[in-house]
Amino acid sequence: MDIQTWFGYVVELLPGLVTAMQLTGISLALGFPLALLFALLIDIAPKPLNWIVIGVVEIGRGVPLLVLLYIFYQGLPQIDIVPSAMVAAVSAFTWSTASYATETIRSSIQSIPRGQLEAASAAGLSGVDSFRFVIMPQAARIAIPPLMGLAIIMFQLSSLAYVITISEVMQSAYFLGTKTFNYLPVFLAAAAVYASITIPASALVTSIERRLAKHV
Amino acid sequence: MIGYILQGMIWTVFITLSSFAIGAVIGVAVAGARTAPLLIVRGIGRAWVEIIRSVPPLVWLFVVFFGLAEVGLRLTPLQAAIFTFGIIASVYLGEIYRGGLATLDRGQIEASRALGLGSFDLLTKIIAPQIFRTVSPSMVTYGMGLMKDSALASTIGVVEMTFRANQQAQSTGQGLAAFAIVGAAYLLLSIPLGAWARRADTKSRLKYVVN
């Protein structure tokens, strides 16, 4: 086992990395706006509706993502809905992302003092305007670092999509492992592929966190 | 089907509790290394935490189960799962301890040293009782996450709840029912823990103000 062979493994996993990033990217792009909607609905929607949203969020956070994946991929066919692996994966990851992000967004909005809303309304701003121009810019500054942290976690969790035959990094690694029987180097190559994204990304989040905290 | 799936709950709970216990003990060493006076020890501690956290748990599980078997260390699926989650938990719990340590006045450690307390007494009689209050809500929250992570053990063949649900889904074709049952079971397991964490959190805050 020489280092060149090992790098060969890393290279073979790169197409899987592209798939993992696509899955993560789509789920974040759908999940974050959904989370903002959920956060607002929980606080302003009338009784039965806000309870439903709370239920959706609690299930998304309380049930393991692995089980959510199975529900979409192996569960829905029972009622004659047969999603493709990618559609099932995106649905499960979006649900999970939206649920975790809802809590982050809600607590960021709630951390803005109520007096600001009253001041905005005294200054003649409408409800929508005061949310858009007064609350949102401040809440966003608080919410951005934890949401970026969530994005990194979701990228790591994309490895779970392996169980429903998505050819992301783990699926490629498993295939490579059964082909070469070099399981240890192959899975360490997979670890390196993930770390090569998550370590710089975490460093970036920390630096953004510091920069945003400066002006609070 | 319900009975068959729920029989796996004992393994879900067992994996969660044993890896949590391993993590809680090794976590002390992780927190110790992270706050050590020697720069090189701190560096090693930090690198360890970064490496473990930057790679998905599923990858570590496969490294331990499939990878270590190749170099002669054959673990059963259950052993591999507990070992992997224990190591991962030690890193996260270690960081939680470190956060708790930061809230402690350094003067207390100096005072204990001046009174001639040994390291073990310092840890068990001075540090642990005080930081336990501040860290226990975070520890319970982490434990809930760990319980959900334990579902990953199904991918290497541990016959816990998710594995059993999967078996049922494939043999009966009633996937939705099987996974709804297992999903509800995870929710039921986490609700009391969550309530307990919230209560502990309010309580610890109250005491903190009174002090």
C-alpha cells in the first residue's frame, strides 16, 4: 500500500463528493427558506396551523435522519408513491434541515428586543416593513453562523444517503472497498475527502462569526 | 410488527447508554488535554477533537468495523458501534466539559492547590460538582443526539430498532408502517429526556442567579 495508490482512492471518490455537495446544496436551498416560513408560521399562524408546523418540526428533529430517509424511500412505495433515490434523499434532508434551522431562526428573531418593533411602528412602518427592514437584518446577523454550522453538519450527514443507493462518497467508498479489499485505506480516503471540506468550512464559519460579533 | 420492532429498543438504549458512559469518562481526558498547561498537549487535544468532528460518524463506523478487521482487529457489529460512538461522544462531551470549566473561577483551583488537594480530589470534589450543574443540560441534549446516531449501527448489522424496521419493511412490504413505528419510538424516547433537560436547565439558571 503506497501513498500513490491511496491518492488514487481519493481521486476515485471525488465524483461522489460532487453528488454529496449537490444533495447538500439543494437541501439547504430548499430547507432554509422553508425554515423561515416555519419560524414565522409558528409565531403568527392561527391555532391548528401553528401546531401542525410545530409537529412537523419536532418530527424532523426527533426522528433520526436515517429513519426519515427510509420513510421516503421504502415507506412511500407502500402507498404507491415511488420516489427516485435522489428525490427521497432531497425530501428527507430538506425536512431535517428546515426543522433544525427553524429553531435557530426563531431564537434569532426572538433575541431582537420587542421595543424595536414598537419603535418601528411608532415611526410609521407597517408590520411587513418593520420585519423586513428592522428585525430581519439584525436577526440574520445572529442566525448566519449557526446556520452555516448546520450546513456543515448536513454535508456530513449526506453520507447517510448511501443507504438508499445514492452514489455519494460512502457508496463509492464501499464499492471501492469490496473491489480492492483495502477497506481501511479506502474508508480513510473517504474520511480525508470529508475533512478536506469540513475543516476549511469550519474555520471559515469561525472567522465569519468573529467578524459579525464585532458590530453587535 | 410493532412488537418485533420495539424489541430492538433495548439495543438502541444499550448502545446509547454504553457509548455515552465511555464518552463521559474519556471526555474528561479530552477536556484535560484541551486545557493542559503544556502547549503540545493542548495541540494534540485540539487536533484529536478536530479530526474526529470533521468526519461523519458513518465513516468512522465503517473505518472501525470494516477497516480495523482488515488489520486483524475483528469487532462484532455491536462492539464496533459502541466503540465508535464512545470515541465520538468523548470528543463532544469533552468540549462540553471544557465549556463548563471556562465558567469556573481559576482562583478555586489555586485555592485547592494551596490547601494541598491532589488532582483526583480537585477533579471529583471541587470541579465536577460545580460544573455538573452547568453542563448537565448540554450533556442530556447531546445524549438525545447520540440516541438518534445509534440508528447508524443498523448499517453494520446491529439488530436494533432501525434494523428491525428495515427487515419488516422488506419482508412485509409495509414500509410506511414499519418506519412510522420506529420514528414514533425515537420520539417517545427523546421526549422525557428533552423535558428533563429543559427542567435541569431552568434549575441550574435559577441557582446560578441566587449564588
